Amino acid sequence: MSPKKREARRVPEFSSRAEEAAFWDTHDLADYWDEFRPVRVRFAKKLSLSEGITIRLDPDTLAALRSQAEAKGIGPTTLARMWILEALRKATAKRTRTTRRSA
């Protein structure tokens, strides 16, 4: 008896995370293994987030922040922290370039 060859399956496109979660609740990742490929992942250094600040946002701004965070699959505070750190890095780099030109 010859072993049955598995038909290649395609992971469908999902319209929401809930729809995707429901799909994977009823399907086996092993059936779709050939569709996946290795990726490089870089993890941030472990940060000590022992201090916090409170930022007040108007409802529209908060809704926009939440919407963009959800689209990225992260929480709104994580997205806000990422933006703040990015802006601080850019400001520091700009200040460093300006200081070097002045010298």
C-alpha cells in the first residue's frame, strides 16, 4: 500500500484576528508547514519599566492610537512608548550631528 500524499493547503487571508484565531483553533499548523519560512527576529533589551507617566489624550487621539496599535498587533501603551523612544533617538542623533558640525 502506498502512503497517501498530502495535498498542499494554503493559509487563507483573514479579515480579523478573531477570524484567524478561530481558524487555527480548528486547524493543525503541521498541515501548512510548507508555507512558512524562517525569519530573523530581533528582541529588544529587557527594559526596567519601573516608572510611569500619565499622558492625557483627547478621545479622538486616543482612538487613533488604539486603532494603529491594534493594526500592529500591540497595545496602545507599547506603541506610544515605541514612538517616544524613536523620537528621542532621532532628537539625540540630530543633536549629535549638529554638535559635530559646530566643533
